[in-house]
Amino acid sequence: MSTDTTAAPPAADPTPLVDRLLKLPEETRLDLANLLLDSVRQGFTSLAEAEQRDKEMIRSRIDQLVKGEVELLDAKEVVARLMSRYSKEKPS
């Protein structure tokens, strides 16, 4: 008798869950799609883990600012540059 507990459990049929998810409002589906893509790109497997990573990144960036390793950008200047850049582009 095998005592291997690392084997994945048998996969359940995802169809009922997918059908329910597809009935969600468009904006919710887009948010979920982006969250799932981020989970693949960044390698997190729970919302708690993603939140912890975000907090660590924020702490790290604050430390860099305090130590003078990076310079804080002026938000108004950044927005003005973005508005200028994207207002010149014509929609396709």
C-alpha cells in the first residue's frame, strides 16, 4: 500500500464552475481573468499570498526611498506626461 500523500487528488469536472463564472458580469470576469493571469505570471496561489507579496513590495520600495536609492516621482508630472503621450495617439 502506497503512503505517498504528494499525489494530486483526482480532478473534478470544472464545467459547473466554469459555467457559473461565465454568467458573472463582464467587469467581474475581466477582473478575474487578470487575477488568474497575474497568478500565473507571479506564481501566487492564493489571495492572501498575493496580498503578502504586495505588502513586501511596498515595504521594499519605501525602504529604497528612505535610503535614497530611488527618487520619488511627482504624480502630477507623471500624469501630465501620460496624458500628453496618449492624447497624441489616434485610435485605430
